[in-house]
Amino acid sequence: MIDKLKEAVLDGDSTVVSELTTSAIEAGHLPAEILDEALIPAMDVVGSEFESGIRFIPEMLISAEAMKASMVILRPLLAESGIPPKGRILIGTVEGDLHDIGKDLVATMLEGAGYEVIDLGVEVTADRFVEAVREFQPDILAISALLTTTMVYMPQVIERLAEAGLRESTEIIVGGAPVTQSYADKIGADGYAEDAAAAVALVKRLLVAVS
């Protein structure tokens, strides 16, 4: 059943994923087992196939939506079990930027990889990012921008965090179509990811490094 669930996620069949998740729980499979042995491996394959050119963004989105159908069922059960997530990620798109497809995909894949994800949405001001970092104390803050006219707000977020004395409390990663590694280095970010698969790998590396 676990293997079938993994395949259903890869196929992007949300209905089957939901049914198999429910059946797996009724059969006695633990929520953490379903996450670790079906969802995480499936999303690892999705990310790997994207990087290899086998899958494309629409296909990634379909599998991500299927995985979310399982997480809707598993999330409250995981919370009840008291099993801690692998880390807490705060994510949002900068002020003036309404684009959310890439951000949503990153958030979904991170959740599928076992992380707690707090999504602030789009058009998040620097002050709101600061408030959220203070409130949620994330391990990583992920900032997205899809336009050259809005990516200029990324350094503002980092500066405001520094002014608030919160810069050292969280790793900051950036991404989005116009963003590059050199830009990330220039503004003092801790990491850059060019796509959702790379973002998951980056988060894993950063959290291992600081653990």
C-alpha cells in the first residue's frame, strides 16, 4: 500500500492518494511512516526527475498537489503524535510581487520533505517578515521574487532583520526568476536556489550545517 501511495503521488492522482492515505492509516500504518516511506521518497523522485529534464514544472505541480491531498489527512495526525518536523521554514514573496506559483511549489515540496512550512503569502513587506521571524522563530526564511522591480526588496528584508537583532537567528535563502547566486551573495543571503528541487536540497544542507 505504501508503494502504491508513492506511485499515486508520482502519477499526480490526488483522489487515489487521498484514498490510499486513509486506507494506510486504517491498516495501521503510522503517519510518520507514510510520510517517510511514501511522500518524501516520491517528492525526492519528482525533484530528481525535474533536475534531469524528465519532468517539467506543470508535472511537478500535479504531483505536489497530489502530495498535499495526503498531507491534509496526515498533518493533524502528525501534530497529535508529537513527532517534531525536520525544521521550520518561513516563506513569502516580497512586497509588490503577486506571483505565487513558484513559492507555492517550493512550500509544498518542503512540506512533503518533512518540514513545517509557514507561508506568509505574496506582497509581504519587510516589516511583516520581521514580525513573522520574531513570532515563529524559523530555522530558515525563504524569500521569493519573480520581477527585477521587486527583487530589490530582498536586501531590505535582510537589513530590517539585522536592525531588529534577528539576522543571526535564521538562515535566509532567496529565489525567483531574476535572482542569481551572485545577487544572493551581494545582498548577504545564506543561500540561493534556482528552482523548487534545488530549494529542498539547499534547506537540507543548511539545516545539517547548523545542527
